[in-house]
Amino acid sequence: MKTIPLGVSSLTASRLAYGCWRLGGTWNPAEVTPQGRDAGRRAAIAAFEADYTLFDNADIYCRGEAERILGAALKEVSGMREGIRILTKCGVRPPDYPKAGSPHCWDFSAEYIVSSCEGSLERMGIETIDIYMLHRPDYLADPREIARAFVQLRDAGKVRWFGVSNFRPSLVTALQVACPMPLILHQVEISLAKLDAFTDGTLDQCLIEKITPMAWSPLAGGSIGDGARRLLAAQQAYRPEQFLPVLEEIAKSHGVARTVVALAWLLKHPSNIMPIIGSTNPDHIREAVKATEVELTREEWYQLLKAARSEPLP
């Protein structure tokens, strides 16, 4: 698969990232079965074999089980750890933690960032996280406190580079001003069904600061797929019907599935948007790679944008 640099760092990675959030097969760790764990492990290995080299994870994904499953794959496959970049996230604090009655909230305190990192390292069985990211913006975030935690983790050799997820551009700026190291990735929701990043300054800032944007849910929770792939929550969250006929027509002209064109649409943006593929189906994981070989014309790109907007351009 083609590769791109990650921000201004020394790291490079595959044009598509592999998302580990579904490796446990559920959000509830009590529901993870040996069969589900095995399926998740096989999915991670399939992604590695398909040349995905950036693996996106988070401590909140099935309360750490997704990290454990990735760690199991790393132990099983010789050379996998050396051949991939591991990204994981922190800052979403589950309910009843650290004590019963504690609310679900976001926590960017230095203590929580550092302890979360150490927990992720232990669950994955690794010594260093390649990119450590803040998951969702804490309203009580103090950029100076976050910077101190980042420096502590970097100097201890526990993290190489840092990034953020779902941040407003202004909070990215505030954190970058406080941090002595560059932020290299910004992960936000971007798809034909979710266009905010094109107009709210997120992608503009990525271009200015040379931050690589990552697109989570690039297929709108499966809504852009064949229907069978659609996540239950996506049935209410997205309305892709307005652009699916145009997407289908362009996909047929390129001889590929419409999911492939939807990913290629993101890849064309000059900020180097990196879609995150979250399927646990090895066939779908491999199919997505075809998007890196599809080059849409400007006319096709704007046809899809206009259909997705469901209104004429001004």
C-alpha cells in the first residue's frame, strides 16, 4: 500500500489506517467471548497482511479489551510490532471510575494521562506507543498541564509522538502553543455524510500546521456500504440516500464498489486525509485498499460533494 508521512514526524504509515475499536465485537468487556476475541485477533492480523501499518486503538474501546486483543496479535505474528505504528488514545473516563458513583466524563489531568498510558502499554505488552492521542476534548483541559504530561511520557520513552482527536481548531492551537513538541495527527469524523471538517477550519488548520487528519467512520457507520454492513446506530445518524445514486454511478465507471469510491473521495484532499477502516471482516479490510488505486477527477469529486450537500454550491 502507498505510504505518507505522519505530520512533521519521522514516521510514515500506510495510506489507510486500521481501526481496532471493534476487535472485541462489543463495547461491553463482560460480553467478549473466546470466539469473539479470536475473530478480533484474526482481523488485526489480516490488516497487517494487507499492508496496513497504522493501527488505531483507544483505552475506552471495550474497556481495554481491544488493546489486549491487538497485543495478542503482536505476540503471535513475528515482526508485526516492528512493522506497524501503534496509535492509542486516552481521556474518556468511564462511569464508576476511579470509584463507584464517579460520572462518565473526560479527563485530561496529567495524572490521568500518564496512568492511562501506562495501562495501555501493559495491555498491549509493548514498551513504547508510537502516537498517543487525546480522545475527546475535556472542557477543563489545561494545555500547560497536558504539555507536562506529554513531556513526562516522551522523556520516559513511553511515547514517541502525540496527537488529538475531535478537537476544535482553537483548542488544537492552544495545546500546540503549550507543547514543546508538534502535534502530528488530528482524528475527526469525515465522510460524504459528515462534511463539517471541510468548513469548520479543521482541514485548513491541518494544511497550515502540517498535521495529518485521520477520518473516523469514513463510511458513515456502514451507511455507505451495501446495507448489510450498516451499524444500528448509523440508521438514525446518517441519511446517505441523497448521494448514493451518484456514488453508485461513479463506482460503476471505475469498476469498484461504492465504498471504495467513498474512501478515494477522502484520499483526494490535499491535506492527506487518512481514512480509518474499522471492519473485522478480512474481505472488507482487503477491499478497502483498492481505494488507494482510484484517482477521481475534480469533476467526479465535486459531483459527489454537491450530492452530499443536497444543495447547489454558492
